[in-house]
Amino acid sequence: MMSKVFELIDRLESCHSLSVEEYRYLIDNYSDSAADYAAKKAVSLRHSIYGKDVYIRGLIEISNICKNNCLYCGIRRDNRECSRYRLSEEDILACCKEGYALGFRTFVLQGGEDSHFTDEVLCRLLVKIKELYPDCAVTLSLGERSRESYQRLHTAGADRYLLRHETADKDHYEKLHPSEMSFERRMECLQDLKEIGYQVGCGFMVGSPYQTSEHIAKDLKFIEEFKPSMCGIGPYITHQATPFADMPSGSFELTLYLLSLLRLIKPDLLLPATTALGTIHPKGRELGILAGANVVMPNLSPVSVRKKYELYDNKICTGEESAQCRQCLDRRINSIGYTIVTHRGDPKK
Ligand code: SAM
Ligand code: FES
């Protein structure tokens, strides 16, 4: 049985493709030795493309106001305990200024689906950021919008868009979201983003409620076929003020294993060691890099709002200043023999 796991990992390393059943076999037969084996191969593949470089992105959480009601999410519309905020254009530009001085060359503007951020508001902001920092990339992560909107934002300067697909299984999608959201719409958005020319990121939560190994296998197959530039995966972490308050959080070890498999599926993938990974394990981000990730996304949001962007319980880095987060991550990444680099961090071939 074990030998079949190793054989599939070898095949994934050379062909970057398996069937859904084979991915499922790899997940169902998880073991520490299989994870170590996959991690070694993932790291050597990553080294051949990215060396020991780790890319950083400055995450600016621009608003926690959201019209959506995703059942797992701490800032969902119906969470009355969440104290809402929205950053002004001035606030966001101040974050960029601080981030630039700290060596960030990518800014990620993330937030709930807040109707204040119309195309007009965002385009004006994008043009300003690009004028002030022409050597920087801007990533948006603002949920579902129309194709026309994605097009306008791209024309105004947005380079990348992160929209996790959340799950590649329609029935599972419907268990995680209220009926006003649709799996087909999510997939259509991802397709639109790609066709427009963004560097696109998709992704999913490991251990989300009702998730099975078959769902994860479908996620891996979807990622293999969609070929995103980036892929955000992290453990699902329970938030006490959501309908899933009684559901357990996802597995740290399985997340690391999946990071390794994703690296084998797409060797040049930009793969973050996420804040959620750092939240469920004190060395989560370092171990994520050692499993095959190559990106970290420290927080650049003003400290005054950080606790309010609480997607899940006990989120880390909510009390520190941006400069402290940057230094802390530098130390962490250096401690495992890697180096944070100061450039846009586009995918390499
Ligand atoms: N509104 C945008 C969107 O929907 O893409 C961006 C913000 S949304 C909060 C960013 C990501 O956070 C989601 O795609 C989801 O995967 C993740 N997330 C939300 N709740 C989470 C939880 N309880 N545990 C782990 N990750 C979570
Ligand atoms: Fe909108 Fe989570 S429900 S960001």
C-alpha cells in the first residue's frame, strides 16, 4: 500500500497530473512518511525554480463590510458581534507608503464585498497606487464582480486577483454558502479573470465543514487543469460567531501535505504559507515553506482595525505594527535558511 503512495508521488513529480481517484488515494493514505517524501520532492522542485527566495505581499484589509453570508466566515453579513470598518483612500495609501518603505513591492487589497468600493472608487485608487509606485504589483481580493468590472480594474492597473474557488464540488459549495451564492458563478468569475489577463489565484480551506477526501481530490484536479498563477490554501479555522461554531478546525499536517502536492502539480505555483497556517501552529509559516510554499503575506493594515478583520478565532498578528510583522517574518524565514526578497515576485518559469 505504501509503495503505491510513493509511486503516485513519483509520477506526480514527473507528469504533474493524476486522476481524481489517484489524488484521493494519496489523501486517504496520508502518513508522516508519505508527507516527508512529498515535501522533499516539493522543496527540490521549488529550489530549481525559485532557489531559496521567499516572496512577500503586503496585505491591506480594506473593509470588513460584506454583503455575503458565507457560513464559515467571521465577517459574514449576519455576524452582529463584528464591529465594522472601512479604510479611506487616504488610509490605504498610507499603508502602501509604509509598506513600500518596508520593502514590499506587492500590495494585496482584500476585503468583504462592500458596495462602497465601486469601480470608480477602486480605479481611482489603483491609478494613484500605480503612479506613486510604478514598480509594484497590485493584487485585488474583493470577491465576485461582473466581467466588465474586472476588466475596468485590470485596465486601471490591477495585476492579480485572488478568488478562492473554496471547493470544486457543487454540492459541497452549497453546504458552505447560502443559496444566494452559486458554484457556477464562482467558477465563471475565475474564468473571466483569467481571460482578461490577470494572474489569477484560486484556493480552498483544508478541513472545511463537510469536506471529504473526494472533495479535496477534485480541488487538486481543478487546480491542475485551471493552472492558476497562485493558490491560497490554509486550514479552516472555526469562528465562534458563525453557524459552524461547533465544527472542528482543519488539520495542520494535511495542509502541509497538500502544499507539497500542489508544488508537484504546478512547480512554478505561487503558494503562500498562510496566516491561518501560522494561527493553528506556532511555526506554521516556516513549516509551510519547508513543505513547498514560497510566499508569505504579512499584514499591512492599520493596527487599529486588525482585530476587526477576524475571519476565524485567534487570528495571529493582530496587535503588531507592520514594521514589527516584517521583522518578525524576516527572522522566521532566515531561521530556516531562506531569504525574503524585495521585488514584485511574479511567477517564474
Ligand atoms: N471577499 C473576498 C472573497 O470572498 O474572496 C476576500 C475575503 S475572504 C474573507 C478571503 C478568504 O478567507 C476566503 O476565500 C476563505 O477561504 C477564507 N476564510 C474565510 N473564513 C475562514 C475561516 N473560518 N477559516 C479559514 N479561512 C477562512
Ligand atoms: Fe464576505 Fe467572508 S462572507 S468576506
